[in-house]
Amino acid sequence: MNSISDRACIVGIGHTEYSKDSGRSELKLACEAISAAMRDAGLGPGDVDGIAKYTMDNNDPIEIARCLGLPSLRFFGEVAYGGGGGPVGTVMLAAMAVATGQAKAVIAFRAMNERSGRGTPRFGQAMVADTAAGPMSYLAPYGLFSPAQMVALAARRHMHLYGTESRHFGAIAVACRHHANLNPDAMMHGRPMTIDDHQSSRMISDPLRLLDCCLETDGGAAVIVTTPERARDLRQKPVFMAAGGLGGGGWNNRFMVRDIDAPDNEATVAGRRLFADAGISHDDIDVLFLYDHFTPMVLMQLEEYGFCARGEAKDFIGDGSRFLWPHGDLPLNTSGGNLSEGYLHGMQNIIEAVRQLRGTARTQVQDARYAFVTAGNAVPTSAMILRGEA
Amino acid sequence: MSTFPRPVPEYGSEPFWAGCNEGVLRFQRCAACQKLRWHPAPICTYCQAEDCAWETIPGTGRIHTWTVITHPVHPGAVGKVPYVVVEIALDAQSDLRMISRLVECEPDEVTMAAPVEVVFEAHPDGQQLPLFRLRR
């Protein structure tokens, strides 16, 4: 027993609506999402004894425990770089806590008023500080502030090295929007997008266009993790963590400025053991949930997690039709993703992965058994393979 | 007019910023393995030796990648867009790369691997910043 494989499962999911202005506190969003996840699992306050949070989440775990009436917390921890690096990482923390017996059932959640700015500053507005310290002192004085601008540098480099084109980025955005239009809960539901729409959207930080960038969202999302033994007695079909990994390295020493010429990076580290631990191959993956903060970063994940060779993502993607439910062979972010459903730092992608493996998704992939789920790259990251029961 | 943020020198990075004020790029070179490193670090990134010397390096390099920023996300960028942020591969060492801004050119003049040279420009607070321009 030398990995997390099959020692934890997701048994509850819950989320609020995703909006531009929730009209309530981040604490209320967290409590609503977590409470919904507990009801979904059939767990009461006395059954849940751990909380894993994103570092960037403003909610204090003990305050959540007080509000929800959780009588005892035996585990609390947070995933650094979360933010975008947090979604899978928080689930892994929860998994490790239950697998070691330190806790019985652990919450992983993300809640923020990021779009309205009521509690969390809008990330797309970047830092308005008039000083820059630490690693930012080597970036911001030159006018490099936002994640979009930083990943644009890597996107340009990828285009130069491998002949990747903007339309390949666009195919990812179009796939996510396609799925959002099949999901009434998605922020971009009812707003179709074509590749031409993508290509004519305004430049933000060339080569990144507006439609290459994720949404900004108010909302909350949560999952509950427990052991396979405990899961047998609960309401829902459990979804097993077949493998999980975190990844970071010295390559990330410049905030989100990425070195894509290096053989290894945060994603290759996180992904190194995943398929061996899960005992499957890439061909076994039925549905993909690649963290979609920016479309070029999704494209790079295809290469870095080994779905295709370095430089070959453009051919792997083609016109993007393979990502589209129901006819594509590898549906991507089937509820719309960070790009078009809502930006809860990837937690909403995990929830949709669970729905797919329970067989309850709106865009249900037939006989979905394995889902591949990632956190954001360009920051230290995490990835996992989830498995549904046959 | 608003300006871009002023750099607050990290503890241990002061010689770099002092070098800028003297009109030179001054980087750390490891006393043991002789490798230059960037960003500044308290120990050698390549061999973990602690001893290093700050050394003036040539202010030339080539464009490794760039982005043309058209959407101002900072008050200091309003009125400056479009501007070009570059990652420069410095001639001093093949794997030594730094972020800067490209000046004295139009965005459509930028090409991959174009040779560049450093030019210093004062931040309104007085600190000189190393910017780059195309070597023509």
C-alpha cells in the first residue's frame, strides 16, 4: 500500500448557483455548498470531522464548523497555490486524512465572491498595488501583472516551438461553451460560441484573446471524502480516487511565468505516477476535466499528462470535435468548465466528474468509468484519476 | 499619471538594483560552480553553494518569448497599452532568462530570437529599471 489509490472516495457533492453577484457572504456560500454536499452524502454534523481548504479561501474552517454545528474537527489543512492549484489538492488532502484514519469524513470546498469583489478581489483586475515585492518585484515593474499576461508568454513560446495556432486554443473554449449550453446552471448557458466568435474576440494579452480566459464568478462548491468502507453505507454510489498526485518544482519560481522548454514541470511531476497507480492507460479515460483557466494551458496539459507527445496537442485537438458531447471520443469539461460554467477554482469540474461517474450528468458519457481531473498548471498543481463503480 | 509598481528590493537582492542605478546588469555568479542565476537566490540554484559574487554581465540577449498587452489591468497600464513584455534569453549564459519590457519599437516589429540590448529608464520613484530595445 504505497499510494492513495482506492483508499478514499467522494460521496457527496454540493454547490450554489454561479453568478456575477451572489448577494451574500462568502461564509454563507461555503455553508450552503457544504450543507448540500452533506445532504447529498446522507451525512450529519457528527459524521463529518475534517475540512480541507484552498489557501486563498477567506473562510476560516472553525467558523464553518461553528455555523454548520460540526461538533469536532479532527483534521484541517489547506493546499497552497489554491487558487488554481487547489481543486484536486484539497480532495487529496481529504483523501489522505481519511485513508490514514485521522478523520472519518472530510470536506473539500471553495467559496468566493470573486466576480462581485465582495470579499475576494477580482483576479482579472490584477494587483493595483504601487509596490511589488518578492518574485513580483522582477515582473510587475515592467507591466506584467495578471495570470493571463504571464501565461500568454508561454502560449507564444508554444506557438513558436510547435506551430500551435490560436484556433487550437479556440477549439477548447468552444468545447466548454458547447457544454455550458447544455447546462442550465452554467453562467454562459444560452450564449453559444463559434470558433469565429473566438477568433474575433478582442486581444487581452496577445496571443490570448478574451475568449481564451476563464470567467469570474461568485459561488460555492464542495465535496465530501470518506473511506470506501464508510461509503458502502451511504446514499450515493461512491467515486473512488484511483490515483492522485501533486506537482511543483523549481521551474515555478517566477510566479506564473512558465518555462515550457524544460523537460519537466509541475504537471509532469503531478502526473508521473498517476496511470501506473491507477493501473490503467490513457485510452481508458472516458471523460476529461482539465483545469481551464486559460485555453493554452489546457492544451499544454494534454501533452504534459501524456495524452499526446510534446508539441502534438494541435493534432490531438484538431478541430476540437472530439471534445464535444455526445459524439466526441473524449468529452472535455462536460458542464462548461471554468471557461463557461463558472470559476470556482476547478471545484465545479470535480463535482461534474463525480456526476459523470455516478451516471447522473446532464451530458452523461455512456458507461463512463474513469475521469481524469486536474488543477491549474502554471502554478504548483495536482491531478487525479477518479473511478466509478462498474 | 499612474505608474507601474515600484520594485521593493528583496533582502539580498540590493546589489542588482544598485547595479541598475549605475547602468549595468549585475547578477549573482556562484563561486563554486560558476553559474549565473536569476532571480536572485540566497544559495546556488545549481549546486547549493552559498558563496557567490555579484558580477556585471553583458546587457545583450535575444527574445525568448513575448506578449503584447492590450488590456490594461493596472492603473499604471492605462495610457501605456499596447506595450510589449518580453522574456529575454541573456547572452551571458544559455539558460539565463529575465522578464522585462521592450521599448522603442512597435508591437509588430517583435520577432522570436531578435537580438536586444538593455536600456535603463527611471521609475518615477528614481529606481532605474532595465528595459530592452531591439539591436538594429
